[in-house]
Amino acid sequence: MTNQMRHGLLVDDDPLYLRTLQRSLARKGLDTAIAADAVTALALARAEPPDFALIDLKLGSGSGMSLIRPLRELRQDMRILLVTGYASIATAVEAIKLGADDYLPKPATLQAILRALGEDYGEGPDEQDEEESVPGAMTPLNRLQWEHIQQALHETEGNISAAARLLGMHRRSLQRKLAKRPSPERDPTR
């Protein structure tokens, strides 16, 4: 199948994630602009309306949801994907109602993103990343727990005692869990 989508917009407040995803998409022939906040993202989109946009739900103190309608107004056929480490059915429904085409939990693999863009990029099995070669692989439980804790900390503005109450756990238990930050780069075969 011919790849029709050539230019995209990546919006996330994690610079390492943005650069990594931008390089991965470039290897698939997709040119992308990157933005760490909604204001920059809209300015880039207005200058050159993208074929697709990949937007993180949490953008610092803001929300990627605020970008869905303005981006859709710029270009009706733009493919809009919302990605988040705080996946919930309510958020997914809201994103779709606002005009998003798809909703992906973080960390989304390159293969999942390409599938959500609706294109076949001719990737053979030998070209897939190791994590993408396991069909139906889920986010590890320790990573989901870490993201949930981070969401509680964000909602309580970093107050560990308040976050522990929100999570229904003792403050010391939360501190121990925070000391054991999961590493997404860790190789489970080592």
C-alpha cells in the first residue's frame, strides 16, 4: 500500500520520548514536527497542517485534549491519536467525542502507532523491534502502578502524604514504591 501520510505533529512534554519517536517515524519515511506544549503545537499546525497528530494527554499542567478540536478545524482529514500513560475508558470516550481518531495507552509501540495511523508500512517480521514481536504484549504491571502513582502525585501537586491517602496506602509504603522507579529501558533477559 502506498503511504499517503508524510507529515505529522508529535506533542509530548517528554523530550526524550519525542526525539525517539521522531527518529523511529523518520525511519519509516514520515517527517514530523515536535512540540512540548499546546501553544507551540498549534503554531506549528497552523504553519503547516499535518497529515496526522500524535498527542499526549498530559502536557505539563495542561491537557492534550484541548488540542483535538483546533487541530480538527485546521484539517478535517487529519488523523488524530491521543496517547497516555493514564488510560481510562472515560478519557478514551471523551477524546473520541472531541474528534480524536484513536486512543493509545503509553508506552505505545511503533507498530501500534503505525496501525492506528491506518497505513501498512510494509514492515516484515525481521524489521520489527523485539517488544513489537510479541503479539498482544501488555504494559508491565510495575509500569502501570508507577504511572498511577505519578497521576496521584500530579493531582496532589507532589504532596506524598496526600497522594498516599488518595491511593489508600501508608505514606512510607508510597515512599518505598517511589524509590523503586521502573526503568522502561530495562532488558528483561539480563
